[in-house]
Amino acid sequence: MTRLLVDAHQDLAWNMLTFGRDYTRSAAETRRREAGSLAVQVNGDTLLGYPDYLRGSVALVFATLFAAPARAKSGEWDRQVYADSDRARQLYSNQLEAYNRLVERASDKFNLVRTARDLEAVLSAWRGPDEGKAKLPVGLVPLMEGGDGLRNLDELSGWWERGVHLIGPAWMATKFCGGTREPGPLTQEGHALLDAMAGMGFTLDLSHMDWAAAREALGIYEGPIIASHSNALRQVKDGEGNRFLPDDVIEGIVEHEGVIGVVPFNRFLVQTWTISDRREACSLEMVAAQIDYICQKAGNAQHAGFGSDFDGGFGLQQVPPEIDTIADLHKLVPLLAARGYNEADINAVFGGNWINHLRKSLPAT
Ligand SMILES: [Zn+2]
């Protein structure tokens, strides 16, 4: 049986709406079309596309809704930024609409996964009798990255109805909590958000939350908890800063039966790496070490997965040299096997753990 791969973090809509990227095309085709363009200059060559998902047996992708606050604007090209909550809501909503249009236009290639029933439909296609022959849709699981898409808590139910069941309250700091490069605890609004999210059954994504906020959340949140795209601080060479997970937060996520998606991004493997360094300074072995670190902390292989963040501010030029597209993550199989992981462990890390999480946490219908 095919080893399915699940990726818990890709900013597809942000790329679709910023650069006009069309993920029904292969990564190679997109690279040809974009050669010399601004998209490549500011976000690198794409690592993603439907034919590559197919080659890599990528059955599910957590597809983000993401916009940045205006203070993080990177240039004139960077248009999906917000200065106020009305604009934020509009941008997040536009991205969900972009996914709706994609699955309408290319229903043979992409389906939205809003419920456990949608999930099983996608999985049964990949595991069905026509495996390898039938049209295999990649399931897109919407994930809100950055809580400023919510103007107020009354809007939570609207997002739930539209199929968004996972929320990461932070990117940089938001009105709910401290975030990357902007530390701070949960605010009063953040506490109210977590209460409301838990009451409805939302998954809380701790990635980008400052440690103070993440620690508070681990103490009080009664719903499911994950880190969709975060590496372990102590396994990042020269790693420092709150974008990485300290050991106690990893242990807390494990206690909550959550899953952590590791990120094969060079600067999240060797923090001092820059784009002028050789890609060879990083390696897939370092990604295997990240996975192993989380599994060793947990004492089993049930809490690690992938959250590649591919195309989320970096591309081909900034990942280990073994990776040309997402399909190359399968090159980790022998590296994990060499570390003593058996077939069941490897399948769990590649997709089983995220699938279990979604089975437990998505609404039935
Ligand atoms: Zn992110």
C-alpha cells in the first residue's frame, strides 16, 4: 500500500493571490513560467504542485489562511497585509474563497476537507481499488494562521460553518497573544478566544505563539492542541528565539496527545544559515534528527509529522539539497529506518499521526 504523506502547513492561498500561482500545475511547470519573476525573487522557486503531490502521495494538506500585519509588509508586492481588523477579515475571507474556487475548478485534483466525512472520502480514494489509476484529490484542510482574521469572537461560529476548524492565534503578536519576535502572554481577549474555541471543538495551533502564551494555553485549553509547523529549539543548530519549541512545550503537546509538524527549512535547521550559503550546509538528515528528537521526547512515534511551510516565504533555494519538490520528503524513509524506525512508525510520521488527529477533531458532518 502507498505510504501517504500529510503536510500540516502550506500557504497555498497566499501564493495564489499574491503571485497567481496555480497549484494544479507541476512545480517544474510553475518554475518555467515564473523564471526571472518577482515571485521567485521574493519567495523562491515553488516546491509544490498537483503532479508533485501525486508523485509524493500527498493526500492531505493543511491549507492556510494567512495575512500579515502592515508593520511586517515586505515590499510593494506584499499586498495581503492589514492595518485594521476589517481588512484582516477581508483578506482571510478572500483566501478561503480562493480555496473554494480551486476545488470547484479542479475537483479532480483538490477537495476541501471540512468534516470527518470529507476526510474519509479523500482517504478512501487514495486507498481505493483503483489506486494509482483513479483521479486522486488532495484534501485541503483549512487552517487559520494568525487570529487577526477574527474581528471578534462572535465570528468564530461563521468560520466553523465555513469549514475552518483549526486556528493558530499568533503569527507576530496579535490581539490574542504574543507571537514570533513579539513576545507576550495571552491577553484577556486571548483567554476568551481559547474558551470559545475549546467550547466549539477547534484545534489550537501553537506554532508562532510566544512561549509564555503557549505555556498558558497548555495549562488551560480543553480542546485538541497541535503545532502545525515548528521545530524543536534544542535540535536547531545555534537555535534561539521563540519561533522554535522549547522542551517543556513539546512535552505539553505530547501530553495533550497533539502532533508537531517539522519544517524542512534551512534556517529552521541551522539558524545562522542564509540564502548566500550553500544548500549543502543543511541536509535531510537534520530533518530526520528533528523528527527523532520529538519521538525521543514522546517515547514513541505518534506525535511527529510534517508541517513543511513550503512556499511560505521560502522555496527551492532554501531547503536541503535532497529536496526538489515535496515528493522528495520520501527520501527520509531510509534515514528514519537507519535510526531504528519500523514501517508502522514511518507511516505514522508521514501521515498517520495527522490523520488520527483529524479523525478525532473534525466534526462528523
Ligand atoms: Zn507560519
